Amino acid sequence: MSRRDIASGKRAGAQGGGEGEIDLTPMLDVVFIMLIFFIVTSSFVKEPGVDIVKVEAVTTDACERGTIIFAVNALGDVYYDKNQIPVERAYRLAEAAKKEAPKANFVIQADVDAPTSVLSELLGVIKPLMDAPLCASTIDEG
Amino acid sequence: MRKTNRNADADEAEIDLTPMLDVVFIMLIFFIVVASFLKEAGIEMNRPESNQNPPESDATSIVVTITGDDQVWMENRRIDVRAVRANIARLLASDPEQSFTVKTEPGATAGTLLEVGDAAREAGVKQVNWPAEVKK
């Protein structure tokens, strides 16, 4: 603990300022990998944005790539992307969504009290665009 | 002499990665924020093609009808929703390859429909068919 130590420390610090830059390459690698991961996994789901009471089901399975989501509430109103829509418009919205993400499948979130007549009509409207069975959203009971 | 010069050049002329790093970080944060890890789960309902034969003409098919007041009918009698699974399992025991169809009448609710679909899947049917409702 003398002037010599302090002096030498100072000297080392001054020298390190030029040479001792942190190598950013490994961090950059990690950041790039994270970036690519998030780009690949992000699915840009448009949520219907309406509160519904889902049915509990024992056989609930994951909806594979179910990212085009319509919701039907207890009154029979159809929601998509936080807006209430008429059933007839569902086809054009579904078509646009399908064009954006050709591998996406359809999901309908139906309230426990939603009338099946509206569901049936909605399903009939989007049926021509579907290439997998409809996924009716439920809660896993088990 | 020249060699030394070139060496010095190579040392100095490193590309400054900072601006790219900034951009990459902003993209990373954007995608983290946007990525919604929302996993929908549910049961699959198949809508048969309308030009197919109506299921009642098919001898080996289980048909459950949900009336407009949410009553569940099967084999010409009314059954409780909770009894659907047992009834379907009994019918499937004789022929496990039978197709299953749930029909709804206007006025039925999605809750009953999905409960019946769930019960059928639990009983072991491969696919729940739900044809379009007949408009009255």
C-alpha cells in the first residue's frame, strides 16, 4: 500500500484503456441466436379480446398451429381481433389471415352458452379455408 | 517495413460493431415483446362435407342429437349428458371403428355440444363429426 502500488495500478489502467476492450463476439452470437429464435417462434396471433367462459373437457389437446382465433360469446356475437364482426365477414378475415400464415389452423373459442346455430354458421363460412378439423377451445379439466 | 505497416492496418481497421449491436438488440426486444406464447387447447370437431351421405343412413354410426332445449338424445331416448360417455363406450365395444356424429338443433348451446364431443372422445371415438345445422 504505497505510492508504488497506486502508481503501477494507474499505469496498468491507462494501458488497458486501449488494449483491454471486451470482446463482444460471444455475446453477439448469443443475441443473434435469441433473435432468430424469437423471429421463428413469434406467431402474431390476433386475439379475439372478449371474455368467455370456456367449456371444461377431459380430452383437451393442444391446437396445432391454432393461430386464427374467432370467439363466440354467450349472446352469439362473433369476435375477431378485438372487434365484433358479422358472421359473413368472417370469410374475408379468415382468408386474409390464412394468406398471411398459410400453415395456421382455425380455433373457435365458444362460450358455454353460445348458441350452436352461430357456431355452425361460422364454421360453415370458414370451412372452405380449413385444412384441418376445427379446434374448439376448451379448458383442460384434468 | 511494408509488412509491419500492413499488420498495423489490420489491427486498426476492425469494424465497429456497436451500431449493428444496437439494431440487433432493438429487434430482439421487439420480437420478445411481440412473441405471444399463447397456446390454444381444445377438442377437434370435424365438419363433414355436405355432399356426404347423411350419417343416419350409415348403419355403423353413432348419432347423438342435441335438441333446441339442450336435451341429449341417443337411440331414440333422452339421456343425461353425463351418461353419454358410457353409452358411446357401450356402442363402440361392439364395433370400435364406428364413426361418431353429433347433431345439433338451433337453440342448443356450445357447452352441451362440447361436453358431448368431449365424452365421445373420452369413450374412444376417433373423430367427432358435427354436420351443419338444418335451418328451420
